[in-house]
Amino acid sequence: MRKVDEPILNLNQEASSLYSVIKSYVSLTKPRIIELLLVTTVPTMFLASNGWPDWYLVLATLIGGALAAGGANALNNVVDRDIDALMDRTAHRPLVTGKVSVRGAVALGITLSLLSVIWLESQVNTLSALFAASAIVFYVCVYTLLLKRRTSSNIVWGGAAGCFPVLIGWAAVTNSISLAPIVLFLIVFWWTPPHYWPLSMQYRKDYENAGIPMLPVVADRKKVASQIAIYSWIMVATTLVLPLVSELSMVYLLGAISLNIIFMREVYALRKRANSDVLDINPMKLFHWSITWLALLFFLIGLDPLLNLS
């Protein structure tokens, strides 16, 4: 009976091992970040189309965008593997634990990056492929290699890489760039510091141990909270500029104003806690709300053109 069961047991172990390897490689692409990036792409395509975009075009753009983001994230993991080992938040990543080899991760990153450009070039258009290539180069070379370990403004300028999906989405539909996608780019650009700095506040010790000069590492929490407020106000103002350069209606404007009021309430609640004697100021509350804010704002951007169809 044992001899009969042994092949089945071996097959189960091999299947489990294969699943573990695949899971490790997938985690290198940072799927949650990919999801967030794609949340901004589809509504942008609705706005660019002033209604329903071609569904194959949407699917092709999402595939290309996911490949580009996955490739860039995998290469980011390769470059950051030394500091990931020093941070509790990232110590479980596959390159740190040895579940994936450096060669394997590099191969994955380069393959996905090349596939994204080839796919977008062949299935969408050249401009969207160029934006995808630019995003990959900017994230890996400018942010990860140049800025992240050298300046407290790393996430401000480096965060621009996360703004490219709106340009890719707009270019996919129109094969051009105008003021509207630039404003969309700036909305995400100004949103990034108020989104990421609360996370950096929560894991300040991690970044400090790894020698990464995130703003919460080099400045006290009062200054960080003040900077979050400044960038948030600029972000809010930018959201109100968007209807001036697009055909968005009062539906978007009223929705954006409502979301902005809630966002700024959370910003100033964090600032109040940062200026108090409270030990745990709970910065993650703003971090999580910032994700919800971005998703809802872009939902409005995608919904508005549909409501105005004649």
C-alpha cells in the first residue's frame, strides 16, 4: 500500500513546490501595485474616448501596462534586495529568502519589460509603447538606482513613474497627448507623497535601519505631517483644474470636491495627532484612505463621460 501511495505523494510534493516557485515569481511583480496602477488607466481611456472605448483596446492596454509594471517591479526587487534584507516589512521577499535567484529575477524583469513594449507597439500604438518604456526606465534607473538612497525627495520625483499609466491609457485611445492627460499625470504625481509618506512614517525604523533617507527618517513627524498637508492642497487644486481642460461635468466636480473634503479632513487629523503627545499617530489610516480616494476619483473620471452620452 505504501508503494502505491508514494508516487501520489511525490506528485503532490512536486505540485506544491511548483506552485511555491510560481507564487514567488508572481510576488516579484508586486501585483497589488499593478492593480493600483491599472485603476488609473481604464478611467483615463473612458475620458479620452468621451464614452465607451473599444474593449479590445482596453484589454490590450491593460495587458501591456501590467507587463510593464511587473517587469519594472521585478527589476526593482533585484536592485533593492540588499536593503530589503534589512527591513522587517520586506525581509520575506523571494530574493531575500532565496526562493528566487537573482538571475531568475533579472530574466523575469527584462522579459516582461520587453514583452510590454512589443505588445503595446503591435496591439496598441507606438506612443503608448514609448510611455511604457519610459516608465520602466524611470522607475528602475532614476528612482531605484539614483534617487531612493540619496535624497529625502526620492518619492516625490521617483513617484512620477507611477503617473505614466494615465499617459499610456490616453495615448492608447488618441495616439496623442494634450493638457487633460498632463493634468491627470499631475494629480497622481501630487497624490504620491501624501500616499507614501504615511507608510514611511509607520515603517520609519525599517527605512532608518536600511539607510534609506525617506522624509520621516530625516525629519520629525510634525514636519512630515506639514509636508503632507502642502502636497495634499496642491493635489486638491489640481483635481479642480481637470474640468477646465476636459469635458468633465458637474458630476465629477461635485464628487471630487466631496472626496477632497474627506481627504483633507484625514490629513489634518494626522497633523493634529503628529503635533500632540500621542505615541501612535496611526498614519496608516491616511495611507489606506489615499488608496480609496484615488480609486473613487478615477471612478468619477470614468463614469462622468458615460453619464453625458447623448
